[in-house]
Amino acid sequence: MFNDAKILILGAGYGGIRVAKKLAKKYKKNPNVKITLIDKNPFHTLMTELHEVAGGRVQPESVQIELSKIFHKTKVKVVTDYITKVDTDKKIVTTTFGEYNYDYLVIGTGSEPAFFNVPGVKENGFTLWSFEDAIRIREHVHSMFSNAAKERDENKRKEFLTFTIAGSGFTGIEMAGELLEWKSKLSKDYNVDEKEVRILVVEAMSTILNMLDRKQANKAERYMFNHKIDLIKDSPIVEVAPNSIKLKNGDEISTKTLIWTCGIQANQQSSEYGLEKGKSGRLVTNEYMQVIGKEDVFVVGDISYYEEEPSKGNPQIVEAAMQTGDTIANNISALLESKKLTKFKPKYHGFMVSIGGRYCVANLSGFKLSGFFAMVMKHLVNLHYLWGVNGINACYHYLVHEFFSIEDKRSIMRGHLSSKGNRLWLIPLRLFIGSIWVLEGLKKFVGEGTWAEKGLLSVVSGPGPDSWLRYGNIKLPFEWLASAANSGASEYVKSADAAAQTASAQPIPILSHMPSFYKSLMNIMIPNPDIAIWFQRMVVFTEICIGLALLAGLFTFLASAASAFLVVNFVLSAMAGWDILWYFFGAIALMSGAGRTFGLDYWVMPWISEQLSKWRFGKRIPVYNQELQVKEFISHEGSINS
């Protein structure tokens, strides 16, 4: 057992999150390992999805995952604070409100836009490299349409409605795609002629999307051309003014909107760390992702620079960030346990770029996809990442934002999954199906023959001689139950005959005989008449409970799912005719929240959701109290001096 190890991670980007989660999982039960993560924001930002917020496709919260949710019930302690100094000699990191020492440091403070000394870009342009950037662009685009709607001067209106993106990398092309799809809605909302809206992509080089192969890049270019996105290549921007941009060839473009996506560089704060720097200010590492000359300092993600090939550093993409994170987590573990370090061996599976919510091109592990299937893969990759970060909760919210609440048909499913209807019209169906299930359950409770003779009043006298609850009344059409009854107790013989008579009165079943797999399953679950009786009693109880739940509008989704499940079982048992199928399809309709309108689910489900959230993610703590909580914990453990 090693001594206390204090691991400090700077930055909650893709790489920092990866390192923290892997180490927290590995040393979950080891009290000697203390992990602290510091970030200026209390949330993890999905950087690859910022264009969707900037382009008005999804709500802002869709690209944020609270760090408290990610690391609840883990040993990672989250600090929301600004890093002011990193002293790798004294092994101390200073923040605005505290001071933290460490045994192992992971630097993942990320990158920032590079302006290449172009005059006016920083003052007059927009970047898309943070959540705040996305919100600013979103609000600015709205204001441009609002101003254009009232502007009578054609030239000034042209400035308002010309949206220019500088750079044709993934971020630039994806941003152009979002504006392409958004402009129709904005034109309608602000009563602007859509034909006057112009979207331009200005690129200094002669080709676009240079991380893709040319065939896929050309497909993207054709798509943009067909949808009237103007692509201007071989045209470096040399100056940016409030109302225009100037190109190297002398041309000027009148516009009030320039979104700069021409490149990134290491976070400028990293230059103060006193560590060796490579291209674009990135921190140079060895093959173990350690800073040169600092065995206890690692660099993860965009800010790291390791030459995978001569003069070619690791790409600044999500997959590289996560793989460097894996290497770092493994090597910190190796140092703690005195094992051999592992080298960074990247294996990139490809690249994808979406142009709006309905078109995508991708190179994935040698497969070249475009259109619908490429977009499906992009969503699956996002879901895979989100599952690793925050499980089913993150995946569910992603599906809600990307599909179930999407507006203006801006997804590969268009609006088919997001159409909304008033649940009021489901109330009659819910009450009707609920009543039918209660009656079906009561009919089995007293017995079909008794019910036919006395009707609903038979319930008062309790189970009749042909009740599904009475010992010996085998109603299930399984031959092994009948044979067991005939070869054994005489009481089963009478019940088998009754079952045969009952079966003869039933409608013609959908299936003439049970499928072999189902018969084998039932033979295991219900091997003899004794268990069959208890199974029948459970069926009766379930049917009545389903009916009462639907009538009350309580746990309607579960009750509807159980309803559909029972129907499937009756069909596979060769007991049900075609008339039973309406139960199945009616149940599916009720699963769309039918109990939340004039039902108990209106109150119960929000309460349960709140309680589950508190259990799964804990009680939300204000940011201004998080640092105090972390320091109290660390002080108690004696691992960090503040």
C-alpha cells in the first residue's frame, strides 16, 4: 500500500474528465488516493456541439453537463475557480480563492482561438470556442434579423443579413450548416425576405475540410453549393472592420457578422507555467504524456504536443484528448504502484462533420459515409461518449434535445419524433383500457363461468368454483400441466376438462400452437400445476393492478408497458385471438404520458424524478460553497493545505 497520493487535474474538458473518471474508478476503495479537479465553470461543455447552440438548433443547456452530476458518488472533489498560478517546482497550484498542493498534476486547460495577428478580428469578430461564445453568436444573429426587418436602406440591410464564417475546418463548416438551416425560421419570424440572407465561408487555402479525404470533402462542398452557401477559397482575410472584412486580393465584403474559426493555440495562461512549448504554444510531452523534465506533471488534450510523426503533433480532436487521458490515467497508476509506464499509442477511428442537422460526411475506420447514415453514426458516437461521462441520464437528455424536442425539422428524423399533441385526447382511451383490464381481472378472479352467470355481482361472493385462484383450476393450455394432472391428483383432471371447455369457447387464436422457444421457457418457469396456480393468481393480480393504475393515471408508462407485455404472452401462449391486439396498440399510445393529464402522475412523477435526482446526483450546492466543502473534506483528510 502506497502513501497518500494527491492528484490534481486542471480543466474539465474531454481529457480532464477522462483522467478523473478512470482514476476515481480504479481507486474507488483506496482512501490513500485523493483526486481534485479544478475548472472555471461548474459544468463540462460539449465543445463539438457548440455550433448547434450558436445556430439555434438546440437549447443552451444541451451542451452542458454539471460536474457535480458527473462526479457525484465518486471520490473526485470538484472546485469551481480560476487558476492564477502553477508552480511545478513547489508543486503548488494557486487559484483565486485557494491554494492546492499535489503529488501528480494533470494540465488540461485547453486551447483558445488563434488570430494570427489579423487586425480587427478580436475586436470585431466572434469566436466559437466556449459556451459563452455560442450564446453571443446566437443572440447576435437574432439581433441582425431584427435590425434588418426594420432597415429600409438596401446596403445596410445587406450588411445585417450577410453572415461570414472564416475558416473551413470542422467548426466553420458546421457553423455554416446551422445558419443555413436556421435562416428560414428567422426570416419567417422577423418577416425578412430569405433570398436576401447570404452565408459565406472564407478560406485562405485552396481546399476545405483538410482532415477528410478529398472525396468526402468534395461531397460536403457540393452539398453547400447546392444549398447556396458561398465558398470563397484562396482568400486570406487581412483586416476586419465593424462593417466589413478585407481579403488579400483587395476585395471587401460588407458584413456585420464574422465568425472566426481559423485555428486554435494553447491557452495563453499555460505560457506562465515555465514549461517547454511546441507549436502554437502547446506544452511538449514525451511518449508517456509527461512534461519534459517533470515526471509528476502530465498534459492532456488540446494543450499537449507530442509528435506522433516528425513535425506532426497529436491532433486537437476529442478522440485524441480521450486517448491521451487514458495514457495519463494508466501512467499515474503505474507510478503509484511502481509499474512500467505505457507509451501513448494513438488509434484514431476517423472524422465526421455535419452540415446542419440533416447531412453529414464521415470517414470511420475505413468506411466512407455521407447523408443519413453518416449522421446516424455521429449521433451514436456522441451517445457513446455521453454514456461514459454520465450514463443514461446524459444520453436521455441528448435524445430529448436532438430528436424529441427538436424544432423546424432540424434532425435526420425531421419532425417525426418531435411532433406534439395534447394528452387530453388520451384520457378516454386510458379510462376505457383501465376499465377493461379491471373487468378482465375480476372475471378471472370469480371464474369465467360464474361471471357469465351472475355478472359483476359475483365479485361480492368471492372466487367461484372455476376461479383462476382456486387450487386445481388449471387454465393455462400447457400439455405438461394436463398430463401431470391426469397422472397424479384427481382434482387436476376436473380442472383440465374445465380448461378444455373454456378453451373451446375462446376465439380462434392468432397462433395455432406455441412457438418452441416460448414453450421451452414456460416449461422451465411453470413446470407443474402447483406453480401454475400461483402464476395464474399473479396474472389476476397484475390485470387488476394494471387497470386500477390506468384509471388513476398512476405509473401509466409502466402499467401500459405491462399491458403490452401481457398481450404478447397471451398471444405466444396461443390463448388469444386477433381481438386482443387492440390492447397492445392502445397501450403503446398511452405510454406517451397519458397519466400526466388529470392523473396522479401529474404530481407523482415529478416528485419521484426529484428524489431520484437527489439520490443519483446529490443535492445541488451553490458554486460559492463548493470550494469550502472541498477544503473541509481535504483538511479533514489531511491531504491539501489551504
